[in-house]
Amino acid sequence: MSTSSAPLHLPRTSESDQLLRIRHSCSHVMAMAVQRLFRNVQVTIGPWTETGFYYDFDAPEPFTPQDLKKIRKGMQKILRQNLPFRREEVSRQEARRRIEAIGEPYKLEILADLQEPITLYHLGDQWWDLCAGPHVATTAEINPDAVDLETVAGAYWRGDETKAQLQRIYGTAFETPEHLAEHKRRREEAQRRDHRRLGRELGLFVFSDSVGPGLPLWTPRGTQLRSLLEDYLRQQQQQRGYQPVVTPHIARVDLFRTSGHWQNYKEDMFPLMAENDSQRAAEEGFVMKPMNCPFHIQIYKAELRSYRDLPYRLAEFGTVYRYEQSGELGGLTRVRGFTVDDSHIFVTPEQLDEEFLQVVDLILTVFRDLELRQFKARLSFRGPQNTKMIGRPEAWDQAEAAIRRAVDHLGMESVEGPGEAAFYGPKLDFLFCDALEREWQLGTVQVDYNLPERFDLEYVAPDGSRQRPVMLHRAPFGSLERLIGILIEEYGGDLPFWLAPEQIRILPVTAAALTAAQRLATRLCSHGVRAAVASSGERLGKLIRNGETQKIPVLGILGQQEMEANSVSLRTRRQGDLGAMAQARLVKLAREAVAGRRATLVP
């Protein structure tokens, strides 16, 4: 019986400046070890990351797992030599001369983007690279037993699919071997909960090379899970006055020019589609939508609205398309086609604060019902270097002030994210950590004074004047794909009873019990319970193992004894063996669990 039904909550480690220096330094040590061990290997870039470091190499042969072991030993040898890291400033001309002397063309490309003075970091007297630092003073500050190499992956030079394909070696480093051991434990747990593996094993979704990367195909079970989540949110929205809409998957380029997406988001949109030449395409072409908001704006704008019509809440499960780089794709958490639980709310300025609070209440209700409790709120505002922001600074000030008022009113703990705003307005984002401590955004609510102005939206005020509404962009799930990926990992595949695509599976012990099992399953289904019968004819032990592998919440064993007593013996994943239960009671409990969105069969 599985004991992994509860969500996993791992503590986050706060990276110290010293740890970041260790990791950055280890990337250089790794590159030095690689070039010592393998001839004709060229290095490109090697930064630290949230969990370690990596370096991209142009190597004539693929690196093997055995090669990683050799490289790690080579790194340990370098680390034990107590080599200093020495910073040097040189002119561009001198840097070019040195790079040409060692025949490293990638370094020349990097050099072209750097401003003088050019900084080099030397590792002892034997190896150097273009780098801005920082690093540890000497390799003696790095514990060789707290460093490890993990995987090799493909990467395109500068993320461009038209350029050379490189090999990226990922490593990790910590201040102590104990911290490294804890990291490995977490990685093992993350692999056990990996939604890509579990999604395939549970038959929820597949990917096909024939279709293309980043485009999931949802199986009947996965589609059932999506529908359950959609139905749940539709019910929540209906109670709060939202109206459903449906909009197209493509639109004219001009629509996105007006919204500003074309100017600020063009590289992430799928290419133009047009019948004629490229010049006309730029004027009249169509693109696949990366956002739903311009469409909802057109619905609002289709007739003149009164202040009595506001708040005007439109909601859509709208599928959008974004041309993510192939190296950035990852299961369901980063895809090219995904469905946003999108809503756009048009309010008067006086209604803004109250409506914002109601949206946050909806988001928190969703998280509570889905048992997603470990999250943080981020105030995603303008940053000092934001150059793509649209709209007047005064409008941004008003929007950011509204978000601050809401967070203060709720007493919600939050962090500030300068530079994380959308180009048209600031937002309140809700971030979750997966088992590898990577942060993913789910729910979001955004305050927007700018798109109503760009589209010249109006409403008739009480005094008869025409006024500009404020717009809220809102998505409690963020996207169905990312939410489902995170739910799978949170629960280790053991979805709560109300969300499981198949809630109860009846296992007939004998052929004679098959008809009775089918009658019970039909009775359960008539009450809205998702029940099925294992009719393969295999032995009971195999049927139980199959049900546990597929993580069915409740297995009901039906044999001669149970048929005579009109009962069923229950095994559950979250509550263990429940023993024999009258079939009528099972139907009642299952119906109540579905209606009450309970995580377990028995409250």
C-alpha cells in the first residue's frame, strides 16, 4: 500500500554569496578538466545556476556517463592543488590576440558583445576564460567531496536552433558533503515524482515527434482530468458572476499591434500566415494568438457599456501558442500550446480594489481546494531597466498602488519582483516550488490601465459622461498544462479522490463475480462516480498490483463472500484497507466525496 499520497514540501535552501562563488568557480574547474582530458574541445559559457552550474562545450564526440566520472576525478585533482583564481583586465585588442592564439572562435563571438575593460579569470597559470566573476580566492575553499556532475544535455549556441549544437554538462556544488547528499536525496525524490514519467505511466498524456515538441496529446484519462479541473473552476466562476466566452485561435496582426504584443512579444509568437507577399503579410496577415486579452476586449467593445454593467467579467479556457525555444521545453511545465483559464474583468476605478480582493479570494480558494499550500506571492512590478513598458507612468503608479493596497489589506506575506511586470501592467503572481526547488508561476492577477486606453474602451458614467474602465487580467490556474504537471508531482501521482480520472475499480475474484462487479460499477456511475471493472480475467494479485501501479484511489474486491453479503472489500491508497463495506454505503460515501470534492472516500 502506497504511503506517498500527501504532497511533498521540501525546504528551500537560501544560496549564500559564498555558495554562488563556489558554483561559478566549479564551472571553470570543470571546463579546465574537460580540456585537459579531451582534445579539440572548445568552451563557450559556464554560469552558476540555482542548483549548481553548467558549461557548454563543442566536442567532436558525445560525452558518456563514463566520461563524467573521469571529468569529476579531474576536477577533484584540480581542487586539491590549491590553485588561485586571478582576475585580469585587458584591452579588447589584447583579449582578441590571446583568443586567436588558442584558436577559440566562440570566445571571439562573446568578446564582440563585451565592453572594455575586458576581464579574464585565470585558474592558476594553466587555464583562463572571459568572465566577470565572482569566484573564490583559491580552490582550497571548495570541498572536492561536495562537488558532483549530474547530466549531459544538448544545447544550441546562444539558444539559436540554426547555430551549432553543443553539449551542456550540468554539475552541482555545495559547501559540505552533507548538503550534497541532501541534494541527491531530493533529486531522487524529484525523479520519483517527475510528472513526465508519471504522466506516461498513468496514461494521462503523450508527446509525439510527428506532432512536434512542446505539444502534448491528452489521452482519455488526461482529458478527464482536464475536464474535472475546468468544471470545478467554471462552478467557482459562475458563483462569482463570470460569463463564459469562446474566441478564435488566430487573428489579424493589427489586433496585436494595437495591444502592443506584436511590438513587444513578436519573437515569441508563431510566424505570420498570409496568402500573398511578405509586405502584404505584414499588413494583413494572421498569427496564432499568444494571449486572449485582445479578443475579450473586442467583446467588451462590441457595444457601449454602462457603469451599471460593470464589473463585466468574461472567462475562457483559451488555448494560446508561444514559440518557446526547444531547449526551454520541459514536459507540461513549459510547452508551445497551452490552455489558460483566462478572465478579463472591466471595472470602474472605484470598483478596482474590491474586485481585486475578490479575485485573490478566488485564487486562494482554488489553491486550498487543490491542496496547494506552499506558495509565495510576488509583487511583479516595473524594474529600472524596463524598456518595453507601454503606457503613462501615472497609470503604472496607480496600478502598482492598487496591488499594494490589496496585499496590505489581506496581510499577505509577499516579495517584490522588480522587472517581472507584464509590458502593459504590474501583477500579483503566485509562485510554487517543485521537488527540485524550481519556481513556477501558477495563479496571477494583473491591473491594467493601458490596454483600455490603447483600444479606446469606454463606459457611460452616472453623470452621462464617457469614462475609461480599468481592466483586470486573471488566471487562478495559470495554465491547465502547468497546473496538472505540478499536481502530479505534488501528489506523486496519487491524485485526491475527487480529481482522479478513475476513482473506483472493482476487482472480481472469479468469473462468477464479473456480472455483480459490473452491476456495482454501473450503480456507482449512475451517481456521478467514475468507476470501472477489471475484466481481464487475471488473478487477483495481478489485478491489485495493476490498480496500485495506476494509482487508482479505491480498489473494491468482490468475491463469493462479498456477493452473499452484498458488500465489497475496500483497499484505498490514502486510508489503507477499510475492510468489508456494504455496497449501498460505498455508493453513498463515493457520491458524497464527489459532491464535496473530498480527497478521500471516507471523511
